Amino acid sequence: MKVQDYCKAMKAEVSAWKEKLEAMKKTADGYGTEQKEKVLPLIGQLEQEVVAAQMRVDQLENECPSDWSPMKNELDELFGTVGSKINHQFQEVSSREAMW
């Protein structure tokens, strides 16, 4: 896989995460104060992780090193962790919305 193709795929992943985070924020806006206080810090933490992932993809794309496998491995691990967290929280927020 070429580095440009990898970066393009990872940017698409980051965009999907951002959309989920926006949906979670909109859902949380409808919560009462107590529920918001529990959910918003988690969303904030996830947003920071998404920004970090975006920065790493941008760095890889801009630097385009000849041996980019170490950075790819780091990004794959980061994307696996962040993606899992976002999906879990998205499901949790969505299920809370159904309860309220």
C-alpha cells in the first residue's frame, strides 16, 4: 500500500469519527444536567484523541518518509483504540437517548 492511499483511508476514518462525535454531542444536548455531566467529559476526551490521530495522519502525509512502517504501526494501534472507544461511547449515548 502506498503512503498516500493509507493516509486517504485514515482521513476518511477520522472524518467518520468526527461525525459520530457530533452526533453524540447533539444527543447529549438533550440530556438533563446530571447526564450531561457524565457524558461530556468522555466526549471531550475522545475529541482530543481524534485530534491526535488527525495530527499523526497529517504528519505522515506531509513528511512521507521512505520507511513509514513504524508510523503505520503506531497509527494502526491508535486507530484501533480510538475507533473502539468511539463506537462504544456512541452506542452507550444512543442507548441512553432511548431510555430518556
